[in-house]
Amino acid sequence: MGPATSSRSRATRLALLDAFTAGAGLGYLAHEYREVVVANPGIIGLTLLLVFASGYLVRMALRALRRANSRIDAIFADELGKKPSPRPP
């Protein structure tokens, strides 16, 4: 990862690495606690559903905050553009 690597590309690589690490950890836990996983599939399914739903809600909240931030930035840029320059003409 040299200077030519963009921050978005780096973030994507880190996200993939995080997903792989989480998957490997969950696979290890599922292997170790196989009897528990087989005995309680409903509870595990509901837990996964809640985890994904909360992730979706966090994603939606972040989108709303980004939209609000861009609107505020536009308002500030518009208002600051209307102010006269403090420098003498």
C-alpha cells in the first residue's frame, strides 16, 4: 500500500480483512460449540436477525447524518458567500 493507494481502497481492504477475521472467529466458535449451535438454531437465527437489523439501522442513521451535514455545509457556503469582504476595496 503505497502513496498511490486511495483511502477508499484502503478502507475496503480493511473492511474485507475485518469480515474475514470475524468469519474465521465465528467458524472457530461454531466448531467448538457445535452441540449448542445444533440445539438452539431458533435463538441463534433471531440473534443474527437482530444483529443485521441493528447494522441496517446504524447504516441508515449514518446516511441521514451525512445528508444533514452536506445540507448544513451548503447553507454555510451560501451564507458566507453573501457576506461582504472585510478587506477594503
